[in-house]
Amino acid sequence: MIYAIGDIHGMKHKLVDLIELLPLTSDDHLVFIGDYIDRGPDPFGVVEFLLQLRERQRCTFLLGNHESMFLSFLGWEGDAYLGAEAFRDNGGELTLESYGYSEGSASFKLPAAHEQFYRSLELSYANGAYVFVHAGLSREVLQVSDVEYARAHTSTHDLLWQRDTAELPHSLGATIVYGHTPLPDFGIRWNIPYSIGIDTGAVYGGPLTALRLPDQTPFQV
């Protein structure tokens, strides 16, 4: 089974409780949809817990727009790292505080294990009938029937920031599982067979969601 897990945003206690709730076996695969940091109280603790979790369970970690902003703020360069100017206005102060960052400190460095974690984050992941992205796919690829082509020809910006395409019909032949955009009532965005949105607003008072696939069973805390 695959368990897709929505946006965590520093809510370590919800993450720990959710993982304990899941009826995991050694064969199960956890796919995290990104946004581990910012806005919530313990971004550092979330990453520490995920590092421990991957030692005992197969995990795939996607890059979210909040990690992209954070790493851009720290000076990382590359197409995946953008939005440094918006980082602090989008909950970044709590991430900086959790990492002990001091303004103007020339000696600040991420812990080595955390740097490796952030460098390993993937932009998308596909597995059979499902394709996993943080935010969405580019509008231009929605009518193609090749998931790998769609992944390769979606811009990094759309993978991390797109809010307009995830609920649109498409021809991919796979269901898009994504986060990034919670509903006002913090529900799951069911749009079968096209997409399922699993950002249920954990940091805003909503639940943290895991969706088991392929039976599409939700687990929430």
C-alpha cells in the first residue's frame, strides 16, 4: 500500500500521532507531499522525525513551495529554489527560530542530515495509477496521455505553486494526488478519477491527512 501524507507545516505532534495511527507493514510506502516547515511550531522537529522514520519505512519526500522558499532564502541556487523574498511573510520566521538562525550570522549552517534531506526532495513521483505532486501540473500537459511526459514538461513553478489546474479534467490516465491548497472546511478535495487534494489545513486547525492507496481510505488526526 501507498500512504500519501498532506502538508505538515511544523505540526510535529499531529505527524507523530498520524504515523502511530496508520496500520503500516514493512511493505508499505509513505509518500509525503511537501511543506514540512513554516507556520507551525516545530519545523526542525518535523524533519528530525522524518529522518528517523525513513530508517524503518520506505519513504518518498516531495519538495513543497515552503521548502523552496526556505532554501532560496538560505542562498541555494537552482530552478527548484525560488521565492526567498516571500519566505518570512509566509511563516518562515518560525522555521528560522526552530533552526536557531540569527540575522546576519555568517556561520549559520543546516545540520548535515537536514541538508541531505532537503537536497534529496523530489519534484514529483509516479506509481501506477497515481502521480504525486505538491501543487499541480502545467495546463499544457493535461491533454497528454503520458504521465512521464507530463512530469518532465511541467515547470518547476507549477509543480510547487499551481492552484488552478489540479481539479481540471485531464487525459493522463492516472489520478493526481496533491497538497498546497486546502478547502475552507479543511476537507479532502475528491475529484475522482482526476485528482485528490490532501492538504486539509493541519496548521490552521484542520486535520493532518494520510490517504491510503489504491483503496482511497483516509486516516486523519
